[in-house]
Amino acid sequence: MRAGVFHAVCKQSDVEAAKKDYMLLMCNLFGRRYLSKTFAQEKHIEMLRSKYPSMVTLPPLPEAARKVLVEHDAEILRIFEGYALAFATRSAEEMGVDDVLPLSKIRYCGTDVDSSSEFRKHIKNNAIPVIVRSSFVANSGHGDSFANVFELTQTSRSGINLNAHAIPSMAHLTASSGDKHDEHMLNAYLLDFYIHGQVSTLAHANAIRRGDIWYLLQDFALTLLTVKAALQQLLLKASKETSVAEETAEATDLDGHGSYDPAEADDYDDDGDINDSSPTNKKIVSESDFDRPARVSNADWRVYEIVGAAADEFNDEFRKMWA
């Protein structure tokens, strides 16, 4: 959202394409289910697609969205590397020497015999200094630079207890579905249901167990509605903050210390401001759903319209299942 990916998706002139692209983003982020390699064989997928309206395998994240998540993941890794380094430095004396093998727990501390051999001197002078990394892993030439969160948690020294599941890594989201970095392809069952609304097809083509379908669709429907409600709160907050800022600017102008022209406020463009005559300001969600707050830009309102419409359409299809 902050990087503008949602705005770029929602500003498309084709409303249906915008909603579908938004749903593709959401399906890559939430309700993720994988297809086994056997099930996802190309011939099998083609056979299913010829018989059912499902695409079965989920297309990957758009590159713009993936790039944002990769950058965010790098920042998360940097932060937790810093935490680990600070802890290891501060607690070095308490943790002691890292000389215990992680699985067998056998100590391997070498010899205390002082040797003046040139080989030992060369090894000592050229050793990569490590604080966070396990000494045993460092023997392979690794320092305190980690490629990802998983590597950090798996190869840090004894005494540093890091749980990969407790760190908000984006690595599992940034691997494109089905590429060489991802073990399995993602199931497109949520996007397929949004497109065709056929419950039986989810069971036959997408291999979702009948007993799981209702709960999976309900979870995703609630996720979509939660995002919609969150946007409503953000728009209301932004509207109030803008009103306060304009009132302050107007008061400043009355005191002779500024220049505020309220006529300009209604003539902004689609890149972030208001223009009620803009063609992109066409009503998409129902009028009774949520009234557009004052001073909300066309770009922000367009995002809400697409998000709200997609959430309502998915929920409507879901309701048909148990109505």
C-alpha cells in the first residue's frame, strides 16, 4: 500500500481487470495452499483446465509487488541481524566459546598447545571473524552476513535462540509460484472461486476437500472484508487530518501569514487529489455502502472502490453457498 502497488493496480481504466489483479495479489498473500508436484504435472493441469473453468495453478505475484516484498524482507533481515549481533556481543562471556556440535553435543575445542608453525599463523590471521555465526558453519568460509532469515536462524551460534516462525519473513511470499525457488505451485482455488463461483469445481479441479471448502472461503471472505473496513478507517482519518490542516492554513491566511485559496482544493488531479468531474471517479461500490469522506483524493477513493467491490462480489458468491 505505501509503495503505491495497490494504487497502480486500481487505477486501471478496466474495472474488471483491476478487481481481478487486486484479487490475484490477495490470493498470493492469504489463504495459500500448495499443490503437490505429482498433482501439478503439466499434463494433469491441462486435462483439468480442459474439463473445468478453473486455472488450478495461481499466477505469481506481479513483479512490482514482489519487488516491494523483497525489499521489505531485506529490511526485516537487517533488523534481526542487528538484534542477534547486539545480543551475541553483550552476552559473549555468558555464552562462552562456541565449541559444542549442535546435534551430537560433543565439544571440539582443539588443542591448547601453542604452535608457532607458519600454517597455523596463516590460518589464524586469515580467519573470518564471527560473532553471530556458528563456528562450525564459519569453517566453510561464512561470516556474519546472512542471505535470508532462515539461514540466520539455522546457522547462528549456540546460545542464540531464534525461531524462524516468530520472525515476519516474506521469503515464502516472494518466491514466484512454481519457479525454481519454490517447492510447490500455489493452488488458485480462491481466485478460481471468485471468477466462476462453482463449489463443485473447487473439489474436482482444485482438489479442495468438500469439508474444507466452506471454512477456507469464509476465512478469505473475512480477510477481504477486514481490508475493506481498514481502508474505511484510513479514509476517515485522512479526511479529518486534511480538514484540520486546511482550517489551520485558512486561519493562518486570515492572520496575514499565509496564502490559502479554497478554490484550488476542488481542482486536483487523479495522482493524489480531488476532482469530482474526473472519469475515474465513477461510482463502483453501492451508494449506501460507504459515503466518500470529504477531501479524499480520487486515487485513494479508487482503491477503496476496487477493494470494496471485490470483497462484496466474493462475499456474495460465498453467501450463495450457504443461503
